[in-house]
Amino acid sequence: MSREFDVIVYGASGFTGRLVAEYMGKTYGTSVPWAMAGRSEAKLAEVRELIGVSTDIPLVTADAGNEESLRDMVKRASCICTTVGPYQLFGSELVRLCAEEGTHYVDLSGEPGWMHEMIAAHDETARTSGARIVHSCGFDSIPFDLGVYFLQKASIGQTGAPMNRIRGRVRAMNGEFSGGTAASLGATMAALKTNPGLLKVLANPFSLANGFQGPEQPSDAKPYEDDAIGSWVAPFIMAPINTKNVHRSNALLNHLYGEDFQYDEMMVTGPGEQGAAAASMVASSNPLEGDDVPKPGEGPSKESREAGHYDVLFVGTNANGNRMEATVTGDMDPGYGSTSKMIAESALCIVQDCTDLPGGVYTPAPAMGEKLIERLVANAGLTFNLGA
């Protein structure tokens, strides 16, 4: 594919898009052909100056409500890196055009109902055109999807078989959820009112797994004392999207994890009575509701983003009594600082490192696997290590 730009950051005048553009400018400068895109050239120019990106980085005008401008943008890029959400409101045309034009695509979607629709509508077109469409390239779901993949590859390498049960346990998460995440949840709730059938997609852990229906999955709806880690755990609000993506990855990897694979995610709250009380509090609260949740286009200060971090433990077990652990960490707040780096590296990875990957609608692990892990460790402040 020969295009004017390797990557166009679409939504670069928004809060998260600005962070992606800032990361691209600071990390790659003009060594990679890339551009900033959004509805207003004047606003893009203002943001470009504000974040210190070179004036040699071109500006592209494109509007989610204008198909002609979107198609013009899509034709100029090898990959569209989009932060314009909620995607179910503003992303469907862009996915369609990328699939039609053979343009690769990465987003930050945590919207399983919409992703289910995009897979059904555009997977075959993307296969034909060669477009690699990769959803969920931020905190949902890269640390989790790649964390499971990392552990399973290690298990297969060391024991000759995957772990048939993996527990994802969030041990630390310092930072805010993005306003886009909250807006996406609101859009999904609104969609349920007009499309009750969407509830089946949201309730089924295998709804993105290309029709495969695996075994019953562990319950993640209530706090409990998890003997596997010696701590109380509570429901993790991002588990519904992450678990679906992990099961889709397994399906796309020809069930590398096994057809009997079980996976769940929980927040770790600590041992004893104090841990139990904390788990109960977590279970009764919603971090995506309330006056403190950022609105789309808003977000935390640079100091707050840089003070954030996260730490996720993966515990794998199997019927033979084997146990293996892995840890994934990130060096900035998950919803903004780390997410902006992850999606930027995903866009570059899909263009530069995955030239033999066929077209289709993917999750991060089967699309990029070790190649993306290497990039994230080298450039984006993530770690992937075996052990607790």
C-alpha cells in the first residue's frame, strides 16, 4: 500500500486525540509520515502549536457527518487512528470507508454492541480489500488482551499446552476513566431502549467470537474471597468488554487458548475484613457516574496523567495442577496517558510491522501479538513480565 501518510490521527483537536498527536510528535517527529485530522483546520492548527508539534505535520479536514470528506481522508492514509467517539454515534461510516478503501484502522472502542455490528457488516469487505480493522487499542483492551496472550504463549512454550483458566486481577489502577468511556456507556444504554436485542450481545461473553459458544464462564458479578491470590476481589467495570475481546482473540487464533478456556476479571481489594469492606464498596459504586466524570473533550492535567499507573496480574491454572503468573503494568493513568500511547503504537505497528497480516476485523492480540508487545515495552511505558 502506497499512501501519502502512514497514519492520520483523526480527532486530533479533541482531548484524547491531542494526546495521541502530542505523543506522535514527541516520539516520532517528522521521521514518520503522519497528519492530524479533524473538523476545523483552524482548531487543528491551534492544537498543533499548543502541543509543540512541527508545522511540517500536515492538517487534514474531515467531518464524521460528511462522507466525501471522510473518504478523501481515508484514501490518503495507510491507517486511520481515530479517537472520535462514541463510535456507535460517530464511527460506523469511517469503518465502512476504511474497509472499502483498503485502509487500516485502529480505535479505542469499548462498545461491544457496535463492534458486533461492525464485524458482521464489514469483516468480509475488509478481507477482500486488505484493510486491517482493529478495535479496542487503548486501556480497553490492550493490557488485558495482550496480557492473556503473553501468558498463554509462555505456558505453551514451557508446558506444551495453554492454561484453560486465567484470572485477570487488577491490583492497582491510579487514574481516571475517560469521558469518552462514560459517553460510550451512555450511548449503549440509549441504544438498548430502541434495540432490546442488543442485550443478548452485551450479556454473552462469546458475542464477538464469530459464532463460537464456549463453556460457562466464572461469575464476576459479586465480591468474593479469591483463594487463588489470597485476597478479596470486586467486579471490574471494564470486564464486560475485555472478556469479549479475549474470547474473540482466542477464536481468531484458532482457539490457541483451547475451546474450554475460561477467563474473568476482577479488582483486587486486599485480604481480611478490610478487603471485604473495600470489595463491597467497589461493587456498590460506579466510577462512570457522577459529577466528577470528565465529559468528552475533557480530561485530567498533565501532572495527574503522569502520576497515574496500573498493575494487572494474570493467574493461569489448568486441570493438571499447573500454575503460571504474568504481570502487565503501565506508567501513566490508564484512560488518557497510557491509552494515547497504546493507540499510537498500534497504528504504527499495523502499518510497519504487520505487512503480511490479511485484511479483516481484529482484536489486538491476533493482529499484532508479540510485535505490539515489543513496541509497547520499548516506547510506551508498559511492562510484560512472567511472575507476580
